[in-house]
Amino acid sequence: MSQTRRPPIVGRYMQEEVALASRNCGMPLEALRYDVTPAGLHYLLVHFDIPPADAAQWRLAIGGLVDRPRSLSLDEIRALPAKTLRVTLECAGNGRGQMSPRYPSMPWMEEGVSTAEWKGTPLAGLLAAAGVRHGAREMVFRGTDRGFDRGTEHDYARSLSVAEAMRPDVLVVYAMNGQPLLPQHGAPLRLVVPGWYGMASVKWLANIDAVAEPFGGIQQLASYHFRAQASDAGIPCSHMRVNSLMTPPGIPDFFTRRRLVQAGPVGLAGRAWSGGGVQVARVELSVDGAWRDAKLDPVAGPWAWRGWSFGWEALPGEHVLSCRATDANGAVQPTEPLPDVGGFGNNSTQSVAVSVRA
Amino acid sequence: MSQTRRPPIVGRYMQEEVALASRNCGMPLEALRYDVTPAGLHYLLVHFDIPPADAAQWRLAIGGLVDRPRSLSLDEIRALPAKTLRVTLECAGNGRGQMSPRYPSMPWMEEGVSTAEWKGTPLAGLLAAAGVRHGAREMVFRGTDRGFDRGTEHDYARSLSVAEAMRPDVLVVYAMNGQPLLPQHGAPLRLVVPGWYGMASVKWLANIDAVAEPFGGIQQLASYHFRAQASDAGIPCSHMRVNSLMTPPGIPDFFTRRRLVQAGPVGLAGRAWSGGGVQVARVELSVDGAWRDAKLDPVAGPWAWRGWSFGWEALPGEHVLSCRATDANGAVQPTEPLPDVGGFGNNSTQSVAVSVRA
């Protein structure tokens, strides 16, 4: 049915990569102008198909090593204490398409990131009501989306340690930007794990199980690991790495997306973020290689990207603009991607080529 | 700033094509299950950037060869007689990515089609109020999205003959699926031209001008023409060609999208459509080359796709499924794409490879 391992590729892109790019929307970079990404512009990574879902019949089952196994309807979940959080999510594979060699998968250039207002009930409350037993080590989250990856058939599933799952800002979510979840974003119910790459925020959430052993599902053990070489055991992807993007200035060419800017003062702006609740401490902008500090907007909450701006006096000619963020831990974006077999965690600095006309 | 002509390409895809595919969402084929495509799953073709737009300040100017030039606010347009239509739109370049050789542009495989409920006011009423003069030959529609294509800087603009523009179902639209237009679909105002390929439905509509001569804009004269050879004058793209798609059955492999289906009865279903208000008269389905009639759903209005279904008794092994529509004019989908330099109008039959397990 499918290959178990896909060899790395260089140069032009496979038809499978293009088909994935057409299915899985990126956020067009001009949408960086929005504090909260509007409906339908939020990036999307759907591993299999968007499953059919009947909200009226939906049940969330909580079981495994719990004292009181439960099965909740959507109405029952909506009646629980609600919390709304502004959360930036980024695909762990964002930037994969710019790496060389690259892993054949979703070929994000840099547009696999967005921010939404997610409303739901804290997972911790659901788990407290179910009574997670002492011997439980992880919580496993399972969606209804099913398919094959690397030769293995499975429902999409991921786990968190019990401690991580009990964080007060991990939500079981039923609304996005003030509307019921859209089908492609996990309707009627999904997990949102702030501070983590998107793969942890399981969509179409149907089952939560407390387990005594580390979860061995393919999306947990095989995929979503940082590996410099294929033989490495690897480090699991978790918190987002520090990253930043700018809104490309001026106007584009349709095909090359190259930009044309009028000489004179140009307001550059963008967003920067990091993972694990660590704030962005600094954003720098370079014009043709000289880095200068950008102006940071106020912090927009513990989990959301931070706006920045930079006044550029554009001189006629060809220029390359880059932005680079540093977080409160001192982590800074690299100029080149770190080698990674699966194409994960590419937070190297964005470059935007610009022609300035007099 | 940009090439004036892009040479055809074969085989693997350019990075520019992948970047366009990530920006311009396709409709995932499983969304064929919805009569009306939900927000954010409607396909998108944005030539330049999604422009910033302030609905409160927006003006639609109607001028040129009219007796009473006008400039209307959004509130003034919303106060006019309203009409809601269910309209299937397809990108004229849908299927381009499967052609060989192909034109380097948005590399749609087959997902550049969707259906929405568009609400607006008939353009004919606006034009009657403005008083289009006798010498006017075409109406030119201009958006606020600006950029380069083939070396030429321009606002996106298209024209219709005065007769076509006066059709009662051509709408100036401010809502989609019961919500205000989303930024990426032309907020706050756009044109919707039912029966035509999507390029006619100008987004971010700011100006309408009556003109005495055929409009010579690049999107009207250079792009969006059927041309068997580059030297051909070409035939302008207008009405959509007859076409159909099926929801791929079973479950997919993440990367190849190849399908696995359980042996036994399988309900196949999909949608078919044609252009110019011509209805779909027949849909056939083939399993490994033998065509049989599918069952047609009732017509869903003059401008919307038509559902179809087919009961398949799946036998273990490898199979190829295809669907083929015929419209009321007798036009039928070809098995292979018609040669087209720009990759327009590829309505060749879809093929879905399926593994059936016992």
C-alpha cells in the first residue's frame, strides 16, 4: 500500500509533494497583517482525509487507567468551564520544502504557521473528573482520521505526559475565532496544546486514554523526531523553536513572487514566536546582511506570536531582506537550516528578494 | 522584474509552482461530500497579494460611458435588492498540473473547484441606475489587487460584454455562505459571474467602467486563452467545460494519497458540472475501463454542481476508478487533456487508483 521509508530528494519537486501542497493550505504571508488569522487562512495539515463528523452524535471517551471512565457529548463539554486562548501554531515540518536534501512530505516553504482564538474547556478538568490513576504515565489522544503512513494503518494519535496534559492551558476545543470549529480544523472537537508544534493538537478528537507505558504509535515514535541522520533514535518534536516572518513588502510578480517596492520610506512588519511559553525578546532585520533591531509590539499573551516593525529607507536597486528573532532563553534563529532527515524544525531566517525602483 | 514568457516544463515541479500551490488552497476532494463548500475549503486563486481592505471606507465607482457616474458605499449596495445564488466556480487552470508539457503556473491537479452560496445585488440594477450609454461595448471590472504578470504591472481586471454583464444572475457580492466575504474571497466586495470559469469573478471590486472598445488588459488578452500553440491568437476562456470528480473512496496513504478500500459494497459519489447554465445530463463511472451509468441527484439550481452516486461491488485487487460527465449539449469529458499552451480547460477524466483488500 505505501513505502515504509521515503528516500531524500534534491532539486525539483515530486507530484505527490505538489498534491499535498494543494490539499494543505499555507497561510499566505500577507496574512501576517492579522493579529488573529481569519477563517480559512489558518494553515492546515491534514494527514489523511477530513473525516465526516456528526456533532450531535459525537462522543469523547475518556478511559484507560482512570477511576471513572467517561463518555461525553459535545453539549456536556460545552457546559464545562470555558477558556479562550490566543495560540500560535506552527507545523513541525514548516520550512521543509526549502531544505536540501529534503524529506518527501508536505513541502512547506515558510507558510505553515498561524494564530487563532481557540475556545474550549481545560483538559485538566476532564482528567480530574475521570480520576487518572497513579500508575498512568501518558495520556493518548486519538482522532477519527484514519490512513496509512510508512506502511502502517492507524488512526492519527499522539500522547502527552500526564504532567503536560494537566497544564491548565491545554484545551479540548470546540470553537475557533468565535465560530464552531470548521471541518478541516477538527470539528466538532480537537485538542490544542499551546507552545507545541501543531502535531500535538489532535483534531477530530474521539478518545483519550491514560496508559502506563510510553505510547508507541507511529506518529509518536517514528514521525515527528529531529534526526540529523536516519539511524539516529532522534529527539521528539515538542515545543516550537524560535522563529519569525515578515510580510513581503510592495507588490509581487504572480509566478516568481518576487517583490517590487517604491524607493523611500517602507514600513516593514511581521510576527515572531517561540515555543513552550517562552517570549520573543528581540527581532532584528537585515538589509543585505547588516542586522539592526526591529521595534517589538506589546506581548499578546503567553502563547501568541508577537508583532514587530521596522522603518526601512528603501534605496533603488536589488536588495535582500531578512528577519531574525531571539527568545527570552537566548535561542536565536540560524541562518541555515539544521540538518534534519524528516525536515522538521527548520527555523532558519526568511529571506525576501526585493527590487526597489526610483 | 519578471519574465515575459515562461517556457513549458515536463516532469518534476519548480519551487515557484510549489509556492503557488501552498498559497492557493485547493478543495480537498473529500469536501465533495458537501453540497456547499464550507468556509476555508473553497478553492482560492489569488493572483497577487490579498489586499488590505476597509469595509467602512470601501467605494465601488461606476464610470466610463454612463449617464450617471456613481460611487457607492458598502451600505448603499447592501440596501439594494438582494439575491442569493448557489454557484460552482472552477479555476480555468484546474488540471494544469497533470498536463505534460505544462505551463509553469498554479499546478492544480484537480482540486480547483468549489460551490458557495453567494449573496449580493444584481449588477444589472447597478448598471441600469448608472445608465450605460449606447456606444458602450464592454464593462471592465477592476480589483485593488496589484502586481506583475509576464512583465506587466497592473491591477487585476477583466471585462464582460454589456449583454453578458446585464444577465440577471451576475452579482456584485458581499456575503458567502451566510457570512461577510472573507479577505481571501474578495472582501468586502466582488463580482460573481455564474457559469464562467473563476477568472471572470473579479475580487476586491473597486471600479466598473463602460468602454467603447474591447478591453486590452493582460488578464483579458494575454492570459486566459485556449491556445493549442503559442503562436495562436487563441480563444478566450469563458464558460466552464463539462467536468466531474469523485470523492476518493476508502482511506489514503499520507504521501501517495493512494486509497485502500475494504472489499464489498462501496458507495461512490461525487459532483459534476458544466458552464453557461448548461445542465449535467449524464455521469458514468468506470472500474478498470468499463463505463456504466451513475445515478444523478436532483438538479441543485442552474449554476451549481450536480451530485451523483454509484454502488460499486469492490473485488479484492488493484483497480482504477474514473468518472465522466456529459452535459445537455452533448459535450463529454475527454480521456486525455486537450493540448493547451497555458494549461487551461483540462476537463479530462479523473482517475483514482484503489487497492481493495479482502
